[in-house]
Amino acid sequence: MTENVKKRVAGVFNEVAAAIESGEFGDKKKIGLTLLDSEHGVDELKKAAEIAENNYNDLEVDLIGCEEEKCSCLADAHSIMDQKLDNNELDAAVTLHYSFPLGVSTVGRVVTPGQGKEMLIATTTGTTDTNRVPSMLKNTIYGIAAAKSLGIEKPTVGILNVEGARLVEKNLQKLKENGYEFEFATSVRADGGSVMRGNDLLLGVPDVMVTDTLTGNMLMKVFSAFNTGGQYEAVGYGYGPGVGDNFDKLIGIISRASGAPVIANAIKFMAEVSKGNLLEITKAELKAANNAGLKDIISELKSSSSAAEAEAVKEPSKKVTDEEISGIDILEIEAAKESLWKKDIYAETGMGCTGPVILIAEADEEKARAELKKAGFIE
């Protein structure tokens, strides 16, 4: 063995030994964390970052919102965060009160109290679709993608027994018959089935529990804060990454009530889905589902639920939307937007901290509010 070969072998040996000792294999994931708007203050968020870096050797945290970055509000922090993600300075980020575009929602991760099992809840914030059943069908695909990015090769799917669950089950069965591969979970109740009861929630029976987003959001709060009286989320991994068709950023959500343990786990969660290529897996799962007829199924559902085809509305010229109008029901958000389009007021839809919002240009806000009030969408 030549001297150069000996040196290379010794170098490799030393690298492996160092990795074993440190627990670090491969590049660290860099996760951004915004520091504003927590009900528990900046120090709680900084504490979470410290916990994450101390407990997990495969990530580092970039704090966004420090004085040197001149962030006066969360919107400023989001602008910095988005720019860093766009420039590949971050692999993923964790924040709160982020306005995902319509069609994107988050897959949460909880620890269930029955047997301490982890379970994904699809979905927990954002708006997948303005129609309940199509929304839950897409939520299923998003949940499966998130599970696979965490290394669960064949995740089981349960459908929470909420309004529309049976219709969701029926159409998911169509997808299976048409070639989309996934497995239904079976309820622990005597009558079995893939529609899940409260017992199944507490035990964490499925890998992915599918529900509507507002119910999912409530479940996240109950699971994470049931021992603390609700003001401090102490258990779980946060509300999860935003998942959707053509959404190309890894942004995970926490709430203003999330405590340091949950935030630290949320940071880890985002590092894991980054390593697991969630964005690519989502594209693959949506493609497979669409090949099995997902788009056709959703189109049929929407057409059958409408008494007549909606009048075509022309979209006005685009404007920068820097103001929000809240207080509109999710099932009416698209109609509200189109009512403004009819008046040649450009508007978009999004998700605020308390629910769906109309996004509007600052100069059009007063006129838009008046039109929405006149049409009965807001009071």
C-alpha cells in the first residue's frame, strides 16, 4: 500500500470515527426560525432553537427577526425568510401566521396519549380547497407524501368521522381501484372500517389521520396542550410543513401558543422532511393520484354539488396585495373574491391567523370592504 493510499484510508477512517462520535452524518440542514409574535416571547423561541441544536446534531438554526435584520413586524421576517429560501440559504423554515396560497395546507404531527404513538394529521392550517370533500381527498395525498418523506414506506390512512367522511372514503376507494397505491387503516372499534372514531384518535391507529383543516387545527391544539390548560403547547411537532401542488418551499408552522419543546420538535420535523425530499415526493404522489383519476373525481364532485355552472368572471389586472380582509367563511371565500373581480377590483385569497382572508391592494381596501359588505360577505 502506497503512502498516499494509506493517508486516504486514514482520512476516511478519521471522518467515520468523528461522525460516529458526534452523531453527524452528512451535511447539516439549515432551518430558519422567525422570532416574532409568540405569546411566550422571543426568549422562548431562542430557547427552542438552543434545544434543537443541542438535541439534534444534523441541523442548525438561523434566527430571523434579530435587531440587525431590522424586523419591525412578522411580515418583515417573512420577507427575509422567503428570500433566504429562494436563495437556497435555508433548507426549510419554521414560522407562524404565514399566508399560504389557496391549495396549500399543513400536515401536523402529534404524539397520541393512548400509547404514545406518533400520528400525522392532514391537514391543520391553510386551505386545500373551498369544497370539503375535494379538500379532504387532497389532504390524503398530502398526508401520504409527508409520511413517506419521514421514511414510512407504506403509510396507513384513516378518515376522521366528520361530515363528508363516507364520501371521502368512497372516492379514495375509487383511487385505489384505479391504481393509486395506499393502505386504509382499520378502526379498533368492533365494526372496524377506515372511518376513524375518537378511540382511534387517542390511540393513533393510522399513520395519517385525514380530516378538514379547521378540525385538524383544533385537534393539534388539544393534543399539544391538553396537560397545560391550553395556553402552552408542550407536546408534539407543531402544525407541520405546507404541502400543495407546485408549492416549492418548505415552511413549517407553529402557533403563538407553542412552547419551546414543540418548537424544537417543529425544527427537527422540517429538517426531516427536507432530508426526505418532501417536495419531490409530493409531486410524485399528486402525479400518481391524478393518473388514477383524482382531478376527474374532484371535477365530478364539484359539478354535482352546484345547481348550475358559475358565471365566468374575468380576472382584473394584477396588483400587489398588501392588505388583508378577514371574517369571510371558507366556503364563500372564492365567491367573495369573484364578487370583487366583477367590480374590477383585483383580489386574491389566502390564509390568515384566524382563518381565510381576501388579499387586496392597500389603495383598494376601502372600496373592497364596502363591496364585500354590500354583498353580505362581511358585516
